[in-house]
Amino acid sequence: MDFNVKKLASDAGVFFTRAVQFTEEKLGQAEKTELDVHLENLLARADCTKNWTEKIFRQTEVLLQPNPIDHTGARIEEFFYEKLDRKVPSRATNGELLGQYMLDAAKDFGPSTPYGSTLIKVGESQRKLGGTEREFIQSSAISFLTPLRNFLEGDWRTISKERRLLENRRLDLDICKARLKKAKVAEAKASAEMELRVAQTEFDRQAEVTRLLLEGISSTHVHHLRCLHEFVEAQAAYYAQCHLHMLELQKELSRLPNAFAVNPSSLAAFSSPSPSTSASPAPPTPATLETDTLKGEEGRPPASGSRKAKVLYDYDAADTSELSLLADELITVYTVPGMDPDWLIGERGNQKGKVPVTYLELLS
């Protein structure tokens, strides 16, 4: 018990003496031993590494967080699972949740309706995108986030501990220097010189330990560089997979009837007779529609019934009665009485043929 009290008193005395030395240095009333230039540069480089690693880690964590709205709750859950030494369960991503909502909505709207069938296709794609995102998050957390966290929570804590110890050894050294200057008698000088040699030895030893740890920052940079390459590769694979999912979805939607609904009033504008026409011709039969429309001028409506349309997707004509389309081109379209509402007549220069409504954006 006496030993503990004495040690506590001794530690308190050392702490107080160091505090006095530190304060006097700040006020310019005491000399301070400066570290060598190489060690100062290593310390500055270490601080820079720590600060930017922390910022990159935090922002990457935000980027990869699948449920940012419940970020705090997710972190608390992860903490408890880590304490229990259990694997954190994978959560559904926002894309997966959106896809599930769309699939559930399609059941209520009717899977066979145009809207319901489209919701199913989009919902399935959203779930695929969400699953791809989850895989990207998991792989990036292991290959990129974990090494950054290990540095901040492991190596950096060790470096910080040794730096604090180095600062204490430096204060002790300067305290001994000050005592030697103040010593008047020979006996006091001899004692002060002995303390100074011990303090110098301890300071030099701690400076060497700290220097070796700080020089290890270069190896940390090399390791983090390799992890950064892996992160970029994971991102590239993720976005490429997402692109493939979206291309597949576009193809699926192009096969669905009425994937892009046309306003009935727009079709009415096509089929309404021109004021200059006194009588409407008799509706042609399907057998004569293609011949009269594509090869002759009798079935062509007046110019006032035609409109411009922008092509949304490429379309290859199935036969000579249809017109092939190129995405983003502008064509003239119109309808004729008795024609299937899912199709229009399209014209491009001297070319003419049937075109699917779902591939067009009608312009006013």
C-alpha cells in the first residue's frame, strides 16, 4: 500500500514537472530540444497520412453504406454483432427494396396489364441491380475499407502512443538540462550530469523506436495503393454489370406491347378527317391496306393529319411492309382508318412503312 502511494506521488510529481517545463517552453521561458529534420519530416508525413486516410475512410464508408437513412442504427447493430463475435447479416439494398415494391405492386395492378407486366420486368432488374450493389459493397469493405480501418485503429494508435512517450522523454531531457544549469555546487552538478546522461539515453532510444515506426508509413502507402487498385477494379466490374442489367431491361421492355402508352387523343388527331375533305373514304380491308398505303397515294391521309415523331430505339423491319428505324432519328407518322392502334405509318424521304408505336415519341 505504501509503495502504491509513493508511486502515485512520484508519478504526480513527474507529471507536474513536465507540465511546468511545457508551459515555460510555450511562454519562451525555457529551452526546448528540437528533433532532427528527418524525424520532423516523418512526423509531418505521418500526420498527413492519418488525416487523409481518415477522411477517405469515412467518405468511402458513406458511399458504400447501403441504408444511409438508418446509418446510426446499422452501426449500432454491427457493433453488437462484433462484440458477440457473430457475422453481421447482409441487409437488402435500396435497389432490392425498390424492386420488391414494384413486384408487389404488379400483383395488385395485374401482372397481365401493360403497367403490371412492365413493373415486373423493372422490378426484377432493380433487384438484380441491388444484388450487384450488395456484392460490390461487401467486396469493397473487405479489400479497401478494412485495411484503412486497421491502420487507423492499429498502426496509428501504436504510433501515437510512441510519439507521446517520445514527447515525455524530450521534456524529461530538457528538465535535466535546466537542472544542470541551475546547479551550483559540485555534488549537485555531478548528480544533474548523471540524470542528464540517463535522460539523453532514454530520449535517443525512444526517438529511434518512433523513427522506425514512422518509416513504416511507406509500407502502409504501398499496401493502401494495392487496395485502391482493387477498389477501382471492383467499381469497374460493378458498373459494367449494372450496364448489362439495364441493356437487358431495355430489350425486355421493347418486347412488351404498349410499353410506352400513347395518348388516345394523339391517335384521334391522326385519324380525324381534314376539314377540306367532304367525305371520308370507305375503310380499306387489311388485305388492301398495305398495298394502298405503301405503294400508292390513294390511302395517304392529308398533310394536316401527319406528325413528327422521334425514334426511341433501333428497329429492324420484319418484312417489306414495315420501315426500319434508327434511334434518335425524326420521321413523319400518320394513321389510316381501320389500322391496328399499335402501329402507325412512317415516312422517311421516299421510304414508307409500318412502324410500332412503342418505339416512338410523338412530337407536338
